[in-house]
Amino acid sequence: MTKTVYHLLGLCLLWLLALAPLSAQTTATTHSVQGQVLDEEQKPLTGASVSLLLPDGKLKTGVTTSRDGSFHLRSVASGSYTLRITFVGYKAYSKALKVAGKNLQLGKIQLAEDGALLSEVKVIGKAAEVVVKGDTLEFNAGSYTTQQGDAVEELVKKLPGATINEQGQVTINGKTVSQIMVDGKCFFEGDPKVALKNLPAELVDKIQVVDRDSEAARLSGFSDGNEETILNLTIKAGKKRGTFGTAFAGLGTDKRYEGSAMLSRFTGDNQMTLLGSLNNTNSAGFSDVSSELASANMMLSMATSARGSRPGPGGGGNFGQNNGILTSRVLGGNISHTFSPKLTFGGNALIGRNSRDKQLESTVQNILGTGSTTERGGTKELSTNDSYAGNFRIEWKPDSLTQFIISPQLRYGRGESTYSSAYETRNDDATQQSISSTTQSQQSEQRQTSGELHLDASRRLSQSGRTLTLSAEGSFDQTLGEGMYRSLLHSLARIESLDQRIATTKRSQSYRARLGWVEPLGKGFFTQLTYQLRGSHSESQREAFDTDATGQYTQPNAAYSNEFRSDYFTQQAGLALKKKGKTYDVTAGLTVEHARSSSYSLVAGTAAPTISRAVTNFAPQLRLSYKPQRTTELHLDYHGRSTQPTTEQLSPVQDVTNPLVVYRGNQDLSPSFQHNLFMRYNNFWTSTQTSLALFGHAQLVQDAIISRSVYDLNTGVRTVDYTNVNGNGMLGLGGFFTQTLPGKKFSLRLGSMNNLIRSKTFINGEANTSLALRLNENMTLSYRHSWVDLSLRGGWGYYNASNSLGNVSTPATKDYSLGWTSTFTLPLGFTIEGDATYTKTTGYSSGYDQEQTLLNAGISYSFLTGRKATIRLKGYDLLDSRRSIWRNITASSISTEETNTLGRYAMLHFIYRFDSFAGGGSKSDMKTNRQGPPGPPPF
């Protein structure tokens, strides 16, 4: 690991040295533009926005005026520009400039008042929280209060429609965020958590939420159904050209600590960031590539006993965190450099370590045809995972008609863990008879190596839009594991113990190549023809060894060993028609896919015959985007998609490696087919600063692959196989509404997230249909003045499921919450902050209903020039009442889990900000990236 650290640091230093002469060279051939902005009474206007625009209207650079109204635009290359100055309540000022041979001194520039606008602006206390710009939601970061040292995560948590789960995964309006960008540039591509946990919130001016197509779709102009949601963070004006950073350190009670440092350099369109952090306060600064390695049980399903996995098809309701206590360390670097208009480069490298201490207690009620059983117990897990990851991205445009994008990545992870569990299952009838009890323990080590290579290319063949596109990718993955496994099972019918060494090997490779042709038909019509090849090979092997007479693990045990291999190959042809109008964009298409698969399995010493299948699927597509005006959008998207059964689901050989759950595949399974419909409606009324966003998702699954089980009350063993059913599906509806109230100091925000899930299974030969409903409603009232920021929020959650089988009672759970947040900015650099949340729950299993009040409070003092240094003392969970509980209902079980939490602690922080800015700004290529030049012209 030490050598890797030195290599990464050396690489970052090389890039710094490479950028220095480029920056110096640019400075030597550029000029400056200076002036002073005044009002009609010749008084300086502080904070006026000064922009220098290129002939095509794009931003070249920009600053805000200083206290005396002056501005200084540095590093301006020779050429023609437009100077634009704006200030709220004044008419915009524009002037054509010619920069050549010398620095420009513009002298005093006077702005004229805009009488109509000024009369309205005088009562404005805060900017609009959210603005809708076509398919982009733009949140004003200044509308949400954060404290010194807060990371972007604390800012995102406050956005309407946004949630961050215990794994750090962000969802906006029900869609998962796959990438975070900074000023339109990739920032640690593929790992949103790095920006969330490490970028200071105070740098952010706007947060833009964009739904964009895949790389290949943006190049062609035709959606391929692989849309992703990204967040683009725009940096505040005046902080886009220079060097800046933040150092943060904290020591607390109960041996808690936090520390982080970030150094960034922005020069025009170039960015570089180095960061590092360490803490034991559940703040992982990256998505650990090996986070699921050591914690994954070596015996596959063995450690889950009869409980199944979480979350199930019924969804779940939860509050708090469910990951125990995490210690994290990370070191990384990110770079984005524009060598020329034709060539750009970006990349990042990360190394880190996560250690987790997780203790869990659970109650699981298993639904049977008549009656039920209840399983109670707990687990303990200690794990450590190391990660090393790097990727880069090259964009090359040899001419205005051609573009290539190459992006490889490589990851390596290793982990080790210890795991133990103890559970007892009893009958829920009047006898309360014990059916089985089991204890398990495991020590394991695993290593994973994986890599990917993506290539996207396009060539425009005519000005009317004829375009040829190519997309290709390949990947590999290898996971090696070894560990010791012990278990003891007591049931009414038997006593069984295991003491084994387990060795596992998993390997997979995949490839894909896609060719597309876009042909303009005239009058706004375009058609696209695509052909795609896709294939994969995967294999896994599990070897179990018992002890010999000397206690060494040398005796192979075929009953607990298995081997799987599978190959998959598909050819896909598609035809789509697109009509582009002034206010609408409609695409309809059909894809035909022919797939071949074969699988081999060896389980418990018995080989199943090779299973070969060939199927043909038809996948329709319909996409509508309607934008009657810039602030209004209606978006509908329907697509069909098939899913093949796995090798384990097809294998007819019985897998007995888990003493409590026996698995057997079904070689007659058919592929499932999903119908997906997405809806999004956005609107923003500028005059009243009102925003409305509605979204929905519906899914219906034909031939859904589900498990069916037979439960033996004498042994406590569940036998599981698989079959196809129709009727599984879900419906999700939600949205948010924000309104600035009269006086402009108050704002109201309403949020709603709701879903209905229908799932089906078979228990002891009888069909059971579960219908799960989850509602989540919340309201926030905020008040902001010059020195105070207050918010009052309330929430209500409802979760219930009904089952058609048995007489199991499933009471609805209800979560009530009332919260208050306050920040007082006092004279002399003092700030007082506090938040309190009262939560009450009903309907959970016995012992899990609770009533708690979470209280956090802190005081900080900022000093030095520009308040660059801050000392903060903050207490967390002052009443020591936090609990972490998860509730999940499926067609086969009802489970409630509780994990350990950090508890009460106090922390003393020291925060230091340093910067050296030259003003200016970097143009954001967000819009460019979203449309994907140089594909077909706008249509």
C-alpha cells in the first residue's frame, strides 16, 4: 500500500508540474480588462455581476465587483468580446470590446435603475430556491443554510425531493444520482460519494439536476433507454480561477475524531483537486469497491438462515442508519485538463480503507399457509476493506464532424471480516414450541480485481444530420475468497454441525458493440437503425474441506461444494423514428433481440446436464418531451426490457450448502419482461417564485421470476425453488412544491414520496400475494433574515402490507416526526446552531416502537482576515436517544432489524480556509455534454 501511495502522489505532482508551464504560457500572451461600476448617483455598486462573453454568447470569464465597485478581468486573450454587467434593480449594460495589444481601462461605468423591477426587488429577502430551465432543475445553494466545514452532503440533504440513504446513495425525485460534476466537468467519475463527503458546501453557487442519456445516445441524438441522473455543482463567481482549499480537524468524546483536507486549483477550463480524510463518525469519503467483499458470507446464503435478504420485493420503512459504526480513511486526486479545443483529459485515483463494527438484532415472522413462525436473534460483524481505484477519460475531436471518447478504469479491493450469529425459531401457535436454533461463525478474506474499457465515437456525414455512431465496451471481474466456517443446528428432527474451510473463485468477462445510423427524413423527422452484439461468460467455484484426524482442513466435502459456468450471447436490431418540433420531441421504436444462453452446474457432487436456451424478445420504446415554454416540461418515457434467469435459478441440482435453506433451480424458467413507464412534469412561475415538480414510475412484469418455498415445521428447513408468475409490479408517485410567501422572507416546501408494490410467491404450495403501500409526506416552513435562519419541518410516514395467505396480522407502521433547525449569526464572528427532531413510531414489532428526541447544538467562532479560521464546539445526540431500525414486509416474511449507532458525543473542530483567486470563471459544458456534439444538428 505504501508504494501505491507514493505512486499516486508522484502522479499528482507530475500533473501539477505539467499545468504550471501551461498556465504561465497563457498568462504571458493575455491581457486584462478593468473598470468601476457606479449607480446614477455615482455611488459604487458592490457585488454587480461582470461577464465577458465570446462572439457565440458563451461565457469567457466573469467576476463580481468589489466594495468600491471595481472589477478586474485577468488573463483575457486577444479577440472580440461583449462586456455585460448586471445588478438586481438596474438595467443590464452591454458593450462590444476589442482586446488587442494592451490592457483595457474602461473607467467608470454607470448603470441606470430599472424602476419597475426595483420596486419589486425592494421586498425580496431571499432568492428563488429552485428554478426550472427546460429539463434541468436548478437549486440556489444560498437558500439553504450550511455551517463552516459542512460538506456538500449537508447541502444536498436540504434539497426538496432529495434523500441520501445509509450507503450514501443520493436520489432526486425518486431517481438515483449516478454522477456528480463540478462546473460541467466529471469529478471522481462513477463515485458521487467523493464530492458529497469532501467538497465544502460553501463553494457551491447552484446545484443543477439533469436527466441525461448515455454517452452513445447523446452522440446520436436518440435515447437508448439508459438515462442517468446527475448533479452539476456550479462554483461561486470569483472562485473559478485560482487555488483554494479547506483543512478540517476535530477531536471528540468517546474517542471520536474527524479530519480532512482539500486543495483545488481552477484555471479557466482546467481543474485539479487533491483530498484526504479520516474519521470514525460514519462518514465514508468514497464508495468502497470492496465494501461488500469481506461482509459477504463465504457460504453464500448460509448465514442468512431462513430470513432472506433485505430489502425484499415489498420494500421497507426505516429511520436512522443501518450500517453500524464506520471508520474511514481516503486519499485521492482528480484532474480535468483542456489541452486544446480538440483534446480534453480527465481522470482520478483513489485509495482508502473502511472498517466497520456492526451489531444487529432482528425479529422475523415467516408467513405460512396456516399460521406462522417467528425467528429472533442477532449478528456481530467486524470488517476491514481496502480499495484502490483509478480511471481516466479522453475526449478527442479531430475535426468539427468527428468525436471519440475513451474511458478505461481499474479497481482492486481486499477485505477481511469476522462474523457470528445466533437465532432461534419458534412456532407462533399456542404451544410456542421451539423449532430450531442455530449458531454460526466465520472468518474470511477476499480479493477483487476488475476493470472496464468504454469507447464511444461518432461521425457526422452531412450537415442535415446523417450520423454514424459506434459504441463498444469490455469488462472483467475476478473475486477470490477463503475462510473458516462453523455452524451448529438444533431442530426437532436433527442436530447438525459444520466445521469447514471454504475457498471461492468467481470470474466473469463481458463485451458489447453497438453500431448506429441516423438518417434525416426532412420536415423534422429522423430515423435511426441500430445493431448490437453483447456477450458474457461467468464461472464460479466453491470448495469445502472438512478436518482430518490431525485437525487440518484437507478432506474435500462434495456435498457443500459447487461449480457454475454460464455463457450468454445476444444480437439486437432496432429501428426508431423521431419527430422534432418547436415545442416537442417524440421518439418511437422497436427492438428485436435474439439471445442464446448455456449453463453448466455441479452441486453436491452431481453434475446437471448442460442447459441451452434460445429466445427472441421484442422491446418497444416510446419517448415524449413537451416544452411549451422554457420553464415548463412534460416528459414521458416507456420502454420494455427482458431479464434472463441466472445459472443458479436454472440448475435442477439441489444445493444443500445451507442447513436451513435448500435451493433447487428450474430449467424450464422463461425470461421475464418488464414494462416501464416514467413520467416527469416540471414548472416554475418566475413572478411568484413558485416551483412544482411531479414524477411517477409504473412497472409491470410478465413472467416474473420468483421463489416458492416449502417450510418443514419439524426441522425448520425451508426448501426453495423458482417459477414464473404474472402480475408483479409497482406504482410510484411523488413530487414537491415550493412557494415564497409574501414578504419574501418565508418559504414553504411540501414533499411527497409514495409507492405501491404488488408481489407474489408460493408457500407450501399455496399462492400468496402481497400488496405493500408506503407513504411519506413532509412539509418545511423556513424563515431567513440577515442574521437568523429558522426552519420548522414535519413528516408523516405510513407503511403497510396485506397478504392473501394465512392469518398473519401485519399492523401498519406509522412514523411521526417534528423538527426544528436554527442558525443565529452574531456579531464578532460568533454563530449558534441547533436542531431538534422528535420522532414517534407505532406498529413495529414488540420492543421496537419508540419515542425519541434527537438534539444537536453547537457554537462557533470565526476569526482572522475574511473569517478564514473557525473554532466550533458541537454536541451530537445530546439526549443519547438515537436508534436505528428497519422494517420490511414481503410476500413470505415480516422483519424488523435494529443496528448499533454512534450514540452521544461532543466534538471540537478547527476549520481553516485558504484561497488565492484571480476572479474569472470557467465555462460549463453541461449543456454541450447533454446534447452530445458533434452528433446531428438540433432536431
